[in-house]
Amino acid sequence: MKEKKPKKIKKELTIEQKIKRRNFISFTVFGAFAASAFGGWKWLYNSPEEVTGITGGARAPLRRALNKTELFFRRLAFNESHLVKTYPRSMAAKVIRHNTDIGSEGKLPPEKWKLQVKKRSGEVLQISLDEIMALPKTEITYDFKCVEGWDQIQHWAGVKFIDFIEHFKLHDEAKLDYVGMETPDKQYYVGIDMPSALHPQTLLAYQMNDVLLNGNHGQPLRLIIPVKYGIKNLKRIGTITFSNTRPRDYWAEQGYDYYSGL
Ligand SMILES: Nc1nc2c(c(=O)[nH]1)N[C@H]1C(S)=C(S)[C@@H](COP(=O)(O)O)O[C@H]1N2
Ligand SMILES: [Mo]
């Protein structure tokens, strides 16, 4: 006769034991996550800093991630020749907001100004405001946005950067990856990726609300680049350069996003 195996009696856990067990499990799991997060953090902070200069001192892996998102947004922004929203002229502000004036303070005697364009050959073009104003004029009314959180619908006029490139036969230069612009005193400077520079709404602007720019807004010539935040809209352009490496950029050096696209 087979003996009946005594049924194993599952030891019932008391409520306290259950709680202890749960706590043990959750703390172990939490601990494992925390350890790996801490490991990841240590990895990040022990990883080399990117080469400073062009962009502020972000850890290299973070910068790699930023550069990847930059490429993603570039494609997103430009593959359908995306245009920034424009508004009826009547909606443009009469009293224009004004921000910092690094390298563009006061009034520059117009006769003392020429736009300097450094060509690949080494030749430097010296272009007067009259020559620029003789080119086809383009106007735009759009929402200007500053990273600090304000925006304003404004009306600007000037020559399209792409028309300027065509007129001065800067085709070899336009094949490079970046445009660099600096104020005459070199105090403020920006780097712009070529697709954004050649975007059909990018202007070298000399008028606001139909009058020539005043000292506050970048007289005599400024960059109006609606696909970018205000920081990239350099006031009082002195020199323009072209390169395959990123030109220096004032705010990127302070840690702001180099691309600064909208
Ligand atoms: N030369 C120069 N350009 C500049 C700046 C500056 O300080 N100096 N500030 C930038 C910033 S942060 C913004 S928001 C816009 C403001 O332009 P506005 O003063 O015409 O409103 O200019 C940009 N271009
Ligand atoms: Mo800004």
C-alpha cells in the first residue's frame, strides 16, 4: 500500500513577514537601479569634456547626443523647404523690443563701414551698404523669438542671403558647411549652418518698419534668420567667413545650443 505523502503545508507568512519581504525586494530593485544610475552618472562625469572653444564645456557624450538631435531637426526642418509662419504687415509691432548690444552699441558712421567677405581664395570683398541696397529687396513680417522667453511680430527688409551669395558669386563658399559672422569689433560672433543661412527667409537686413536700422537694432546691416532664435540674429555685421568647421559662436561658448533652431 502506498503511503500517502503528507501534503506539504505551505507556511503561511504573517502580514509582517510579507511586508518585510516586499520591502526587501523593492529596496533591492531600487538599489540596483540607483547603483546603475550612479554608475552611469560617474561614467558621464569621468568621460572627457568636449574640446572647448566652439561650444561650452559639455561632456562629450552629451554633446554627441545634442549633435544627433541637431541633425534630426535639421532634416525635419528643411526637407520640405519649411517656411517660418509670416503675418500681415499690419500686425508688426511699432515699438520694437531691444536686447543686448554686444559689439553693436551706438551709431557707426556709415562711411566708416564696409561689409568684409572672406572668400576661399583669400580675397576679401569690401561691400558698401549702397551695393547691398541695390540688390532685390525682400520683406518679412514674422514672430522674432528670443531664448529668454519673449517674442514679437516684427517687420524687416533687406536682401536674401541666398541672393547675396548669387550676386557676389560666392558659390564655392556656399558649398562649405558653415557661415561665420562677426561684429566689426569682433565682440559678438555667430556660426550658422549653411542650410539655415541659405534658407529662403534668411536676410541681410538694413530696414525695420521701412526705415534704416538704428543703433539699437544693428545699424547698418544685421542678420535676420527666422529659423533661429534671436541669439543667432547678429546685429551690425562686420565680416562674413565660410568654413567646414564650426565658426566660433558667442552664446555657444557660454553653453547655449550651437544650432539654436526653432
Ligand atoms: N551684435 C550683437 N548682436 C546681437 C546681440 C548682441 O548682444 N550683439 N544680441 C542677440 C540677441 S540675444 C537677441 S534676442 C537679438 C535682439 O535683437 P534686438 O535688440 O533688435 O531686439 O539680437 C541678437 N544679436
Ligand atoms: Mo536673445
